[in-house]
Amino acid sequence: MTEEHALHRTRLRLLDLLKSFFLTEPDAATLARWRGMISALMGENITPSFDQAVRDLHQALARASRREIEAEYYALFTDPFSPDLARTMLSAFVDGHGFGPTLVRYRDFLGRAGIALAQDVHEPEDSLVLMLDALATLIEEEKKGAANQELQAELIHRYLAPLAASFSSHLDQNGQACFYRHCAHLLHAYMDMEKQMTESRAQKTD
């Protein structure tokens, strides 16, 4: 396996982990997978902020029961009447409401990138999980030979990294987000790494 292919695989695995935090309430198998992957990351030295987020999440996984995590997920991401319902759309942070001008601009980006949602998906395109999916799609296409590094950089710098930062700050201020704030911290730290990587790759091609 080449170094580039190893990097693709690592990025895809981390994106899949991050997406799984916010996709649905975790079952026993999902929690076991989280614990295994976070334990493995504990042995790495990546960046100070990412390593700290890993340590904090490792401790949070050790403290929280499955029932507590399920209840928190429901209050934050499922129950429409919850006073602690968390925003996950970029337009909600940038425009102050969902389905705003930011979503229009992001849909234009998806069109240029050739990314279309499956017909059974009903979330807005600028929601966190779908944005993570979009980045994974571009990485998969690059693995197959597509020259789309500029599209990846645009997605990360203009959309995903700002969403990760706003979302993390939002959960820090949410009293219900005892466990999921640590998931958001890991997401934020990882997106900072992606930003640095795209900048480094761009410099090498100049």
C-alpha cells in the first residue's frame, strides 16, 4: 500500500467514526467499536488538540452508560420538543436559521463536485453527517484517481471546518451535552488537521 493510499484509508476511517457519533443512537456494538477505536488512538501522538480530545472522549466513554448516551442523543438530536435540541446545519449557525443562503451556496458546491443525495435522504445537504459523507465521497473518488484536491479544500475550509467549530462551541454551551460535547471536540480537532493537510498539499503542488 502506498503512503497516499494509507492516508486515504486513515481519513476515511476517522470520518466514518466521527459520522457514527451523530448518525443515530448507539447500540452495544457501536459503543464497543467506539471504545476500541478511541483506545487505539490513545496510543498515537497526532496533534496536541486532537490527542487531548481523544483522552477526554476516552474518559467520557468510561464514565457514561449506554442508557445515558442514548438519552443524551435523544435530547440533543431527535426530540423536536427538547429545550436542548442541538443545531447541526451550517446555515443555522451562519444565517441564524436553516435553509438559508448558506445552503444555497453549498448546493452549488455539491453540483460542481458532482455529489448528489440519495433519494431516501430527507435532511438538508448542509447538515453535519451529510457534509462528512460528502468529504468521504471526494476522498473515495481521489483514491480512484480523481484530481479533486481543490474541491476537498473548498469543502473543508469553507464549509466543514466552520461547521465543526460552531457545532463544538454550541455543544459546549448546551448543559445536556455531557458526552457529545467530547465527540464534537474530536470533530473540531480533526477538521483543524484536515485544514492543515490541505494547506500542506497545496504548497507541494505550487
